[in-house]
Amino acid sequence: MFDFLQGYDLLGAFWVTVQLTVYSAVGSLVWGTLLAAMRVSPVPLMRGFGSVYVNVVRNIPLTVIIVFTSLGLFQTLGVDMGADRFTTINFRLAVLGLTAYTSAFVCEALRSGINTVPLGQVEAARAIGLNFPQVLRLIVLPQAFRSVVGPLANVLIALTKNTTVAAAIGVAEAALLMREMIENEAQLILISTIFAFGFICLTLPTGLFLGWVAKKVAVKR
């Protein structure tokens, strides 16, 4: 029944999906945190940049962003992300596109967490002489992160599923292999079921684990 799988690297394709998810998640968390800091910054220019970035990027289809990284950055501008192999270049460009897109949603999730921190704590921190970066780093962000573990889990699950868009620029992840198998084999329903199960195995444990973490670290108000 599953003999047709012998000619395909199924585990390798899902491993690429996992790598795309992990690298993009780390990049999105870092850039999204910086964007959230900009959006609550007292500097108007930084607030404006953060607001424009988030509102523009999250309203652009992810496919457009991924294709732009390949056609615009690589083929037109020659940006190769320091890689010398085409497959590696595409992988890094996909991570860049996924990071740029997902960070907008990470920013909004974090900003909602920042808004839950009592204003009195911020005012008390400023009263003892802490500047804005110190207040953000020592008082606000630790509580904000604890408040938004659940929403960030949803963003991570969405990111895992969004990695399938990387197939548009030839990254050898699960969706590209699925398309190849459907074109070459007559087992449409079985192939679709296998890949659906694979993504469930990636996303369901992540959601359950981070849901448990959210309950453990939630800030008691």
C-alpha cells in the first residue's frame, strides 16, 4: 500500500519544513520584539515606522513576499544571503520572507501583552530613574511575554503551515514533495492524508505544549 513512498525522501522534506519553521520563528521573535518596542516607543519616527511596517506587511499575501525575495532580491538585485548553492539561496530567502511576514503578527501579539502591564508599574519604574529601554527590558517585556504565550503559539502554528508557500521558489519542503508525488502517482487521497497527518504531528504537540506553558507562566492579575 505504501510501496510508492520508497522513491521519495518524505522525512527529509518534513525536516526541511521543521528547519524553515525554527529559523523563521527565531527571526520573527527577534524582529517582532523590536517592532513592538518601536510601536510603543516615545519617539514618533520609530512609532511611525513600526506602524507602517506592520500594517503594510501583514496585508500583503505571503506568496507575494516569498516570490519577491527570489525574483526581486536574488535575481534582480543579486542578494544571495551569503550562499553559493541555488538550493541554499532559496532556503535562506524563504526564511527571510517568512520572518518578514510573521514578525508583523508577533509584534501585534506582543503589543497586546504590553498593553496588559499596569501603567502604575511603568510610572514607578520611571520614577526611580529607569529610562525607556530599561523599563521595557526589565519591567514590561518579561510580563508581556508571559501574557502572550498562547497567541504566540497560534502564530507559530500558522508559521509552520505557511512554510508550504516556500515551494513557490523551489524549496524542497513537504508541500513541494507532495506536489511532485501527486503528479507522479495515482494515490491522491492517500498522499494528501499522509501529508496532512505529517503537519498534524508537527502542529498539534506544539499547540498542546505551549498551551500548557501559557497556563504555567501566566501573570496573575
